Amino acid sequence: MLCVVNGSGIRLTKQLTMPVYKPWFQGPLRYTDSEMIQVIFQPTKECYERILPKPLKPGLLGGAYLAQFRNSPWGDLWESAIVVQCLYEAYFGVYCVTMHTDNIVSMTAHREIWGFPSKPGKFKYTRKENRIKAQVLSNKVPIMKFDINLEGPGEWIDTGDTINLKIIPSVDGESYDVHHITAAKLDFVIHEGQAGNGKLALQNTEDDPLADLFEFESIVAGTWFRVDLTTNLGKTIAKAEL
């Protein structure tokens, strides 16, 4: 049963994404036998100051990933994001700055449940032996370009929780009904991993000013992994300072 309707209105009995009477999805969210590439970088201090909402504190590293997630509730899909390490009290994880996907149901579930800043995107991916090139396109513009040379086995870096600014504007346009920091545990099963060097190029558009948002002290590595991933339901840990 999805909801109870009584004289006082509707009482939700499960975690849902809207609409109430025919929701698209309820978590947790699981993918299996998936592939993910990453370019890991060290953000500058100025970059952290631009992108990290208070009361989150900066970590050390960030990463851009592009994944082909398989066996989701909606079939296979592509997803990309840029995240940076952060801390808040006892929580350690990665804050998601931008995310794109080619699946509208996935986009809605990510936004409504966890607060991921998910938007529509298209993707190009080629691999020839140990060389991987990929692009994320927004409105036909390649806003992210990956170029990775794999050189040997790679180790997964524990990312901790996924941490998001879940924000919903109020209907009057003057304030926000929701402006919370959320945290949820990510469970990874790593089946295979490779690492080497990587390049990441970012381009601005009016909707995605990525080159203006990010600056890197250095590029640390490029990686490829075959993974299973579960994004668990989480909790609200703080009110964001807007």
C-alpha cells in the first residue's frame, strides 16, 4: 500500500518519488555489472570556496566520473558527475556538484530522494585497448571530455557517504521549502580495476558553467572499474546556509 487517505489528508507510508498515487521509484537504488571511469584531481582552495555549501568542510580530492550503469530498475543507463571530498561533524563523503544522465526516471529519483543535482545529458564513449576517450554533452556541447591511459591494476578509493544539497524553491519564488544537507551510504563491490594517467577538459555553457566552477591543483590519476553499486536511503544531517 502506497498511502493512507483519511479525513486529515494523505499519510505516506513509504519513501516515494512524486506523484503520490503512481510513484516512479522508491530506494535503495542498485546497479550491477557496471563500468565506471574516473579522473581524480586535487581542487584548489578557491574552487572549494565556490562550490561547497556551508556547513560542509573541504576534503582533499575530487573526481569526475562517467558510468554505464547496468541492471537498474529502468534498464541500462549512462550517468556522469563531478564530486569533491567533504566533512561535516562525524560524516565523511563526497559532495556532488553536478550530475547528468540519459534516463529521465533516474534523474527524477536522484533529485527527489537524495537531492542529487541531476540534469539531462548525452554521452560518447570509446575504448581501444587501454585508451579510453569519452564525452558528456549538454545541449550538444561537450561540457566534459575524458582521456584516460590505463597502465596497470588500480585500487578503489573509499568515497564514504554521498552528500548533497537537497534544495526545493518555494512556490512564491522568494525562498526555499527545502534546503537541507543529506547523507546516504554508498556500497561498492569492485570486481576489477585499472589505473593510469588521465586528462579532464571542462567547457562552459549557460546551463553548465563547469570551467568557471572548477580549478585543479593537479590531476592525480585516471581509472576504470567494473562495479556493483547500491545507493542506500539516508538522512538529513544539517540545514544548508544559503
